Amino acid sequence: TVVRKMFMKIIEWHVGVKTNFSVNFGKSGKNLKQLVDAEFYQKILATYPDANPENIWQALFLMIDIFAELAEETAQELGFEYNKKESLKVTNYLQTLKNDCT
């Protein structure tokens, strides 16, 4: 739940930056579908996997990719630095865990 919560938070901030924080994201992203384009919305939906372990890993890594892309862009728009090295470390660690599990 922690990962999903922060994933939704970066999407909310990204939408906020793009709209000058003039739209309501809604509780738990209720208005998300209306605030992003259809292709991006489908990518978000793909982060909700079924119970297949391989699909869970794919969804997690997709979530990481989306998060990193939005976080870097949003940080830049807000005048912050995004730590790419730390992001890569997390991704590499999770890839090691995945490899150990399979």
C-alpha cells in the first residue's frame, strides 16, 4: 500500500504541475481518468496485476518506470533535483530480488 500511495501522489503532483494546481484530483484519484490522456490511463491500469507472480513483477517495474519519469519531470518543473542514482539503486535492488525469487 505504501508503494501505491506514493505512486498516486506523484501522478497527482504531475497533474497539478500541468494544470497549475487548478483541478481536483479527487479522493484516491477519483478524477484521474478525466485528468490524463487515455494511453497514460491504460499504463496506470497495467500497474494493477493479477495474482500471477510474473505479472506482479512486471506491474511493479512498470510502476517504477512511470514514477521515475513523472518524478523527474515534476521535480524539474518545481525547481527540485531528482536523484536518478538513488532511483537506479532501488530498481537494481528490486531486480536482484526478482532474480533471487525466480
